[in-house]
Amino acid sequence: MSEAEQANSPKPPPYLEVLCKSSGKKTRFAAGTKAGFAVPLINRKLGIGAPVALHIESIREGEEPIIFGPDAVLVNYGNGWNLQTVSEMDFPGIGKGKHVRGFPTQIPNGKK
């Protein structure tokens, strides 16, 4: 590739965006971020009652999703591929309610 071609070729952004399907918001992460770091950060931004993310996947229409385990580095696979969260809402009936944020409650300490 010539220098002119290299200068005109699109460079990937220095970050990755992950769409949280529960909130509809995108979160940006630096290149090299592991999925196990990203998921808890995304979950911390969720409102009360929102289903939490279980893992992250890369999707493209007509393709099988690529699932990122906790130690996998997030990767942008290019044109048409998008990173998004997966929650228990994506699997109806499995573990229902197990990972839903509830209302904070106080635990009585027994002292009066």
C-alpha cells in the first residue's frame, strides 16, 4: 500500500462503543478493554428495575453473534458489526428476575 493510500484509508476509532439494550445508551471503552471490565460498568449506569447485562456480543444481520467471555478483549469486527449487551430479557423464562435491580431496602439491625 502506498503512502497516499495509507493516508486516505479509514482508521478505526481509538475506542469501542457498546450499546446497552436495557437503557438504549452507548458506552465508550478504550481499545484493549476486557468484557469482564465493561459489563459491570454498564450495569452501574442502569436505573432501578432495569435488567442487568449478562455479557457482551457482536452482532451483524444474517450472521451468528460473536459472544465475548469475561476475559475476552472487546473487538470491532468492522462494517456492519455492532457490540451490544445481552440480558436475561433476551432469554425469557431463564433465570427470570435473578439479575434485576430492585429497590434498596434497609435491613433491621434488631437494636432499639
